[in-house]
Amino acid sequence: MPSPSAVAALRDLLDTSDSSPSCSPAPADSSPASEPPQPFSLSQEAAEALHAAAEAKAVLEHAKAQLAQATTALDALVEAGLLPEKGLPVVSGYTLYRQEGRPSWTYPAAIKELETQLKKRKQLAEQLGEATQKRGDPFWTIKEATPLKPDSPLLRGQESM
């Protein structure tokens, strides 16, 4: 659970009463830039959930980087002949072994042409309403924030402050 000071810092960051550039939600990538985002306030529960999700994402990204480093070291040991690819002992409850890469295919031009024709037919069926659209379950995207550009609509009007 996030610390009370972290939650307070998040609430301060997202507090909309001071009209600072960081107090409004980031605009969705697909929303028109003509409308400014509407301010909102967060409950303690929402602030904690946002903080927990962002913190978990940071931990996950760090763990992914550590895993990549560890597997690179394992690959180097295998290439040097110092470690077999299979038959290793169980380590911390995990069985480790190296697998072959997944196969991929390169097709001749005739097959690629058929694929192009199929894609065009699919697009036409979508446009004519012959294809039915299905939508998957909603999901959250958590990615590193990027700084606002100087010409951002969120920053316009803030320069006089």
C-alpha cells in the first residue's frame, strides 16, 4: 500500500484548484485538441489506486530490465560452453532452460499478393458493413509520462502566472 505522503503528493499533483498545468488529466491521444480537458478531483481511494498502479508498473519495468540482463548473462555462459541449455537445477522454485527461437516464414511473391488482395477485401467488407466488429475487454495502459510541449493547449494561458 502506498505511503500517506505519496498519496498526499499525488493528490496535490492532481488537485485542480490551483489551475497549474499538471492539475488536469492528460488529454487522450484520440481526442481533438480544440477542447481543453475538464478538471476533476480524486477521492483518497482513487489516488491510492492510481499511485499503486503507477508504482507497480515502475517495479515491473525495473524487473524486466533485470531479467533481460540476467538472461543476457545466461546466454553468454551458454555460448562460452560454461552452462548447458537444459538439465539445470531448480533455482528458487523455478526451472530454467533455453528454448530455440520461434520459427518465422518468408513467403513467395504470389502468396504476398494473395495476402494483399485479402486485406483489401476485408477493408471493403468493413466499409460496406458486411463485417461485424467485436471489441475486447477494456484495459489500462500505463506508460512513462512525457513532458508537455511548450505549445501545448494545457500550457497556453499559464505563461502569465
